[in-house]
Amino acid sequence: MLECGMLERDRLAIRRQSAILCKQLVVDELLIQSLQADDILTESMAESIMAEQTSQKRSWRLLLLLPKRGPKAFRSFCSALRETEQQHLCDLLTQSPVQDGRETHVDSSHPEKVPEGQAGQLEGAQKRRETSILDQEDKSETIVGSSLPLPTQEEFAAKRARTHESMEFSLDADSPINTPVLPCAPEFYHSHCQQAYRMNSSPRGYALVISNVSFDSCAAPDLDLRKGGEVDAEVLRKVFTELDYHVSVHKDLTAQGMRSCIENFCRRPEHRTVDSCVVCLLSHGVEGAIYGTDGQLLQLDWVFEAFDNAHCPLLQNKPKMFFIQACRGDEMDCGVEQIDGPVRTLSPSCEQRDAGREGQGDVDPRQRVDMGRPRIKLPQRSDMICGFASLKGQRICTAAMRNTKRGSWFIQELNTALRLNARNTHLADILVQVNGRIKEREGYAPGTAHHRCKEMSEFTSSLCKDLYLFPKYQHQY
């Protein structure tokens, strides 16, 4: 046990900025590992912090522990902030005015006790609504009035406290959670495997992630840098790796590069021995297509066709999962005011429509079949499910929202839902949960068109059975 606590001036700096830290601090694995490497946190402390379900609660618990972890804790914490690209918080602490410059120590030998003022600040920060720094997928606008430097030096205001309480927990997933994927219980597997797709190969399948962040300024001058897009790719790589998929990530591809990458992925002979596949496409987009870095469009209908029963026979009767993080237009959903009822009620329903046009044309009755008994026939396209970050409606195609530091709303909520609920929830219901979480989220960027903006995700499905991923369950043959 450390014999002395943090320097008084450092403890006061943390205490003075505790409200801002609770709102903005991202407590992830890298930050925790850095503090462990300096012997500031023990393994049990690290586990207790990461076990918290929201970013604010993880920050709150860390801030309670730090003042008792010795005189080196403050310097180590600032170093960890720099390593995790949170320099603005490091600057906030080190530039904080100190009323008393005496280097006295806080006694850490007594049971954990929080000064009354600090407890009030921390609890108040925990109860206030967490807010987002947003940019629109296809447009960036300058927001003025920020008094804090931003971690990525973007032209967006720092997050500020909200006083409206109805959305208190709607943005808890504002930073990607690192809770391990919860395992499926053997009892659940045995009671649900009969009515579900087979899902016990190891790996479960192969996953392809294509993430376009930087676009050619000459060929595509209107396509901005997708700040935060690199976070989405890493979040997807981690979660699907934990779900026992072999994940390959490809970044910044032209339209032709994406096409070649998908064609090569479809032809992998390993698909024969696995039970499913995953495809994630992250880029700027329009309805029915996404952009390559050269400003050329790749049609989503072509993507779905590449995996259909005719073009990818090794995946016939196997579930094929698609996740599309891209705009489907440039209209922003400004939301509507509820007329009456409780704070949260059901929103008007939106028609779910497939982004890709289904195969057309009648089957030729003269089509030749093998000698003897004809084979069972399959539809041209089946066993697919696709989650879209934004809606395609009859009159409007909407923009997807992305936090410039923590990634897109859709990928954040998908990551959370898969980690916590894949153990006992089939994928269609997981995407319903994602819809519900995104429906509750609301942008905070006063003075801009993004203030109180909304987003609504949707999914389409041609699944014919329940799709459970049965995470971490190893089938005994």
C-alpha cells in the first residue's frame, strides 16, 4: 500500500476540474494499462473501473482512486492522458490555478473518504446528461465559443453540461465500451440452437471491414475527412474478433479498390468451412451507394449481389451480416417536438426499405437441371441482414451522425449491444435495441444546425431463422 497520498496541489487540481473530467474523460483500456504500468492502479482496481457500464461511472471511480495512489499518481495520470490523445484534459489540469502551493500530502491510510465538495461535484456530473461533439457525415460546420482545446484540434466546441434531464442516459455510450463480450451459457445454446442458424464453427466466420476516412482532395474535393471514422474501424475489429471472427480491415480504398477487395473476400475458399460472414462498410454515402476515396460510387446493390446464392455459393444457407455506416442523403433530421405524454414515447414509425434493388426477372422454365431428381432451388438472395446508420424514407434520405473523437453513433451502439447482449439475443433484436438507443440520442452543438439533431437507424432482413452468435461457446462434437 502506498504510504502517502497525492500532493495537495495536484489533488486540488483534480477536485477543481472533476465535473469536466467526469463528462469528457475517456477511460479506455490504453489509459488503464498506462496507469497499471506505472503501478498507480492494481489489477483489481483496473477491473473494478472497467466493470462500470457507462463512461461517466468509469471516470467517477477512477477520480475517486487517484488521490490516494501516491505523489506520482498525478504525473502518471497526465502522461496517460497524453498517450490517449486527451491532451486538452492534461492541459486543463496542469494549468489549473492553485490557491495553496504547499506540497502537502493527503493521508491515504484511512478508509476511502471523499471531501464533501468533491462528492457533490462528482455526483452532479454523473447525473448531468453526457453530450456529444458532432459532425455531419457529409458536411462540416465551424462551431465557435469553445474555451477548451480539443483533442484533435477540430473546429468544434467542447462538450458542455446539459440541464435537460430526460436524456440523462441516452448518451452513456458516448465512448466505445471495452467490457468483454459476455459469453453464451451452454444451457442457452442447447435450448435455442435447433431453431437458429448453425453457429458453432471456430472461427464463426470471416469479417471484412472497409473504412474510408481520407479522401482525395483533387478527385473528391467535396468529401471531407471523416474524423472519428478510424475509431469505428478499430471498434468493429475488436468486437468481431472477440466474437470469434477472423477480421481483415482495409482503409482508404477507391471505388474500384473496394470492388476488388469484396470480390476477393467472396472467393475465399475458407467460407466453405465456417458458418457465417460479416461485411462492414464505413464511408461517405448517398442513397444506395458509398463513396470511394476517389469520389466514385460503389453501388450497395452490387455488394449484396456479390454475396447472393448465385455469386457466392460457399455461403448459401449461411447468414450474411452487413453494417453500413454512411449517409443515405444530405438531409439532417432535426426531430419533432412531442405533443403530449411522458418524456419518452414511441416515435412515428418509418418504413424499412432495402438499399439494394432485389434481382428481377422470371426464371426460365427451360433452365436445364441435372439428370435425375432436380436440386432444391434457392431464391437469388436470402439469409441476409443489413443494419443502416440512417433512414431511407419515401421523401427523405437522412445523414448519419459521427462524433469526431469517439466515432459514429451507430457503431457505438452496435458495439455496446453486441458486447452485452449477443450472449442471449438474436441479431434482429439486437438491431432493434440499437434503433431504440439511437432514437434517444440528441446532438449538442449550440448555434449550429447540428444542435438537437436526431438520427434514426434501420435494418432490413431476409433471414429465415433466428441468428444467434453464441459468443465464446465451444460446441462439443
